[in-house]
Amino acid sequence: MIILHKFKSAIKSNSLLTVIAHNLIERFHFLYSEKEYSIVKLISEPIIIDVGAHNGESIYNFLKYNSSCKIISIEPNIKNFNIIRDKYKKDKRVSCLNKIVSQKKGKEIFYTPILLGKELSQMSSTSLDLLKKRIGFFFNIKLSKFSFKKTQVKSIKIDSLNLKPNIIKIDTEGSEYEILLTSKKTIKKNKPLIIVEYNHNNFNKILNLMKKFGYKPYIFDKNFVLLDPKKKSLLKKNTNADNVVFLPEKSPRSEINGLKYYIN
């Protein structure tokens, strides 16, 4: 683990290595493995809303663990959207929307960092300030080496999709809280499992909101472990992305949407 951490730190300190790593993840999705996604094995035919699909890493991982998934992916970056559309155009399990989830009506702006002429689209965000802070936290590369591309795309709310998801996955580099606000009706009605990438800038707001929804936060390590203050402190210090899984509080050990949750 120490060697792996040092290797990742070396990549994040070098512009060229960062770009190479980004290209490899784009081409070979198996390099981007999220252990939390294995939860889909416990649901017979899960319906998944995938917010921030990038170019399909999450789709690949969900289908790897459960081939009967039905995935509705939402990706604002047109290049990434085209990659997903072309790859899965004959696959009825996957549909993709080239939109951005937002509370704003009409259109929303998002920013994509560029390093050595390469778009790091995995880090695209609706907030330029939060994006710069995120880069400063994750990389040991001068911010002046990055430029930022501004793009406008049509917006959508999760509640407007009128779906009955078993899982909502959100990875949007800082706008996770706002996306949850567009999902209130869907969450209250369907009580889906929710996977959110930990973000240092908004996590306390997300915790408070999910508590109001009747959810508790867990991290996944072979099984679900309640996110206590000590583990939360470790998340804050971690310079690698982590996911937090939110489960309904009232019945964490019972069947919800056909899923038996395994929790310590």
C-alpha cells in the first residue's frame, strides 16, 4: 500500500505522468475500479442513475459486477458523451444523456482543466473556484500550468426523469450537494442506495442533507462500515478519491429495493 501511495504521489507531481495516467484510464476502464460498485451483485435487476459518467468507467464497473443492470448515464462533456454513445449504441442496458444535472433551468456552465493540451475531463466542475481548490489538493503541480475550458450545456433535474432507481451514483467534482437537491422526490419515494464521491468542499453539507433524508454514511471495505469521526478524519487527509455510500437509516439490515445490506 505504501509503494502504491508513493507511485500515485509521483504521478500527481508530474504533468506528463498525470496526462499519461488520464489517457490510460480513458482507454482501459479496468484500471479504474471502484469496489463500492460491487454492491450491484446483490440486486437482481438494478436501475442505476449515473451522474457524471465521464467516458464510461462507472458503466464498465457496474456491468462487470452485474450484467443485468439498466444504467441511465448523464454526462455533460460532448466528447465523453460520444464515446459512451458509440460504445453502447447497440446495448439496450445503457442510455446516455448529454446534459448536466443542475437546479438552474435552461443551461449551466461547467469548466474542464487542461494540462499539456489534454483535457482532464474527469475533473470537470460547475465551479471554477472549487475546481482550482480540488486541483491544489490532489496534485503537486503549479496551478499556473493548467488552463480551463468553459462549456455550456442544457440542464436537467433528477426528479424530472421520473425514474425508480435502486442506485444513484454521483461524481461531479463539487456539485454533488446541488445534484442531491434536484433528487429530493426521487430519494424520498424510492429510497435508493446513493454513492457519492467524497469532496472536501461540500461533504458536511451532504451529511446534513442526507441525515434529513433518513440516511447514514458508510464506507465500503469488504462490507459496509459506518463512517465515524475517526474515519471521516482519514478521508479529509486522503489525496485519492474515495466514495461514501449512503443507506436508509431505518432499515439498514433489511431488504430495500430487493437488496440485503451487509453492514458491521
